[in-house]
Amino acid sequence: MRRPVAVRVVGPVQWIVIPALITVAVTIVLGTPVELFGLSLPEPVIPMVLAFAWPLIRPSVVAPLVLTGLGLGLDVFTYGPLGLWALSLLGIYAVVLASRSFLIGQDTAVLFVWYAACCGLAFLLVYLVRMIIDKNAASLLAMFGQVIPTLLLFPFANQMIERFDDGDVRFR
Amino acid sequence: MAFRDGPFENIKVPLVWTAAVAVVAAAVGCVLLLISDARAQTSPYQPVRSGVEAVAGPVGGVLAAPVRWFGHASDFVGGYFFAVSENRRLKRQLADLEPWRDQAIALKNVNARYEAMLGIRPEPPVAMQTARSISDTRGPFSNARLIDAGSSKGIKVGNPVINEQGLVGRVVGTSGNVSRVVLLTDVASRTPVLVDRTDARALLTGDGSPNPRLEFIRGVGAVQAGDRILSSGDGGGFPRGVPIGVAAKGIDGSWRVKLFSDRGAIDYVRVMLFEDFSQLIGSDDLNAPPLTAFGTLPEATAAQTGAIADSAARRDATRARNEQSRSDNARADAAEAARPRPATPPAQPEPRPAAETRPPAAEAPPPAEGTE
């Protein structure tokens, strides 16, 4: 008789709710008006990490809805048009979900290239929509100042994927 | 029994498709939100925004508190070690500023005389409300701050916000105790400005960078590097003359403004409770029907009645004197025209000294007397 194997079931609280709350908290902390040596804190778009990692961990109905909530919160927090950041995050989620079968098991470098491409796509979407709404183009230099810190968050996305990817054997 | 041998073995969860459906549904909702929010003149979701900001504001204030304490501590230590050098610097600065102070006093005096002579009504003093910045959003698409003063302190949407250096931005949303300030660098910010040296008008347009652009500059060569940029007050959104920054050429060739407000941290700010030109006169007065004020005038006193009667009598006397003079002149002209002229021209009169040459009395203009 075979011995029973302990099954570790990772629920949405572990891989959706807690990371989402951490994201909200860090976003608020980085919004603190601090200047050290004339430089203010970086302000990356942290939910992009989740938008990239969640569809790779496993497809879910809850994740896009939480992502929408995070995006709307970001819109309110940054006083942008309501729905813009949510739409861009959902764009990342959709692209990664569509290419999930290709990306699963890929090397970290490949994942980073995809992460950078997805972030670039999302920023381009936001840039164009804001250009239409405000009738004014944002500074590209200023945009790079937000894109680069966002790209530097890739290790967190990679860590999430490695931690939760095989967390539930039903999705192996 | 192994997990794979259990009842989950044959389950095929169509999660990818259900997730895709969720994504599409959420995206459609976002697009609808975006269209409804972007096309409205003011956001229809302002109450939601105000509610979130009312919650996020105190949280930001709590997070900012330790940072502020650390800043105060470092200022204290720095002040202790650099007191001598700072004292010397301040003495130099004081010596430089004393002539400017004297000039400012003299110019203020002259300006007040001019205003009195020309009958200019100066802008009334603007009330201020001090607040502290508790949250900050940066980046290319948003440059805004939350401050810890709201509608309970009289702050309204549109109020200009300054710090000790110059203009910072304007209020775009208020709740009870928190207000949202859009900075001059925000991509949606437009501020009418003037160039102090040439009085040329331009529009200060934020683009997410630290130095906003100067657009629609009127006149050729109206701006030079180093020109001081002030708010023009056009449109009534800002009072005229609030210092904004110094003009500089950007690396892309466009004119940009180095903001005065960036010279120090935007920590404590002052909200100018200035609305628009209607503040100069009450809106009720502007909207009142004509001649309404006559019904509210008090009865004239005996002294006022006497002064009015005296003024009217003087005016009538002046008018009668002028008319008499005019009719006398007309009679003299008619008599001159009716007099018979000789057939031969008279002999040339001997030239008289210039001092004796006088115009005939009839051609003299009537004296300017009194006001009618």
C-alpha cells in the first residue's frame, strides 16, 4: 500500500490577496513625500509584477478582478483617468495568459525579456491614451524614470513564479 | 491513494477560458469607465476619489511623520555643525538684500501714489490657509499631492497653492480634511504666465518632467534665458504676479521654466483662498438688476443736501456764464461781418512789437470753469 502524499494546496489568499495587499502598502509608502539628497523616492508601477506573474502561476478568475481593483486604486491614487492603469494591467495579463503555454518553464532571461516587453506595451498604451485625453505628450525622459524602476522589480515577479508555480499539483 | 489517482485525475478545469472571459469583461468595464471619466468636464467619480483620498490622506500622514522627524533631526545636527558658515552666508545675503528692501519701500510708495492718481482699484489681499503635504505621486503621467487641509478650512477647487519659493500648483479636489493638488509639472496642468521683462504672455504646460514647457509665447524674442516668469492672472484662475520660475532653454530646444518651488522640499504649503475675478466684487452685486442700489441708499443728511444744492447752483451759474459768453462772441462776429469794407485796401499798418500783438477777444476760447 502506497503511503499518502501530503498535498500542499495554495489558495488565492496566499498568491493573490497577500501580494495584492503588499503591493498597495508599498505603493502608499513610496508615495511618501521624502527627498533625500535632492532625490525623491522611485515610483514604479508595482502591480505590473502581479500582472505578469499571476497568469504564469495559474489561470484564475479572481486574479483579473483583483488586478482591475488594483489598477483603479492606482488611478485614484495618481489622480489619473479612472480605468487607464487597470486597462494596461489587464493588457499585460491577457498577453501573458495567451502565451502561457510558451512561457511556462522558460529560462529567467526569457521571462525578463517578456516582462520588459509587456511593461513597455502597457506604458505605451498609457502614454498614448494620456496623450489623447490631455492633448499633450508626456516627457519621454520622465517616462523612462518610471519604466526603469518597474523593470527592476522583475526579481520579485520571478520569485513569485518560482514559489507558487508548482504550489498546487492540479496545475502542473 | 495518490492524489493523481483520486477524483481530481480526470478533472479538466477550463480555467484559461474562464480567466480570459474575466479579463475581457473587466477590460470592457475599464474602457467604459475611461470613456465616461475622460469625456466629462469634471470627473463624475469625484465623490469616490474624495472618499479614497480621505482614507489615504491620514495613512500617508502617518507614514510621512517619521520621515519628517528624521528630516528635523538631520536639520538640527546640520545646523549645529554648519552654524558658522550659515551665519556668514546669511550676513552676506542680508547685505545684498538691504538695498533691495529700500528700493521696494520706495517703489511701493510710488506705486500707491500712482494707483491713487489713476483711480486703480488694487486687488484685495488674498486669505491664506497653511497645510502640510502628506502624500506625493510622481512619474510621467501624474504629479500631484495630497495636503492635510480640505473644505472644512475653506479650501475650494481651483485655489492656487504656493510655498515659500513660488507657485506650486492648484487644488483640483477637496474632501473634508484632505485636498488634492495638481502640480505645475503635471501633464494636465496649464497655467497662463507672463515674462516679467517683456510682459509677453505664454502658457506653462507640464509634461511630467521637472521643468514644464513654455508654449504659445507671444512676440518674437520675447523670452531670454534667465527671464523671470510670473503668473499673468489671465482667465482669473491665479492672481497676477505670483513668482513661478526662470526661463531656460531645454535640451529639446523648447523654452522651459526652472521652477522656484523646486528650490526646497514641498513640505508645508499655503493655499491661496483665491477663486477668480468675481472675488473682487460680490457675485450678488454682479447679478443684481440695474439701479437696485437706489432703493438701499440712506436718506441724505442736511449737510449733504446743502452741499448738493450748492454744487447744483454753481453748476447752473457756470453754465449760464458760458452761454452768455458764447452769445456775446456770436454777436461780435455778426457785427464784424456786417461792417462795410473799404474799396481800396488800407495802407499797410506799421508793424507792432510782438509784445503788443494779441488775439482778438472774440477768438479767445471760453475759460474752462467748473465741471458740469
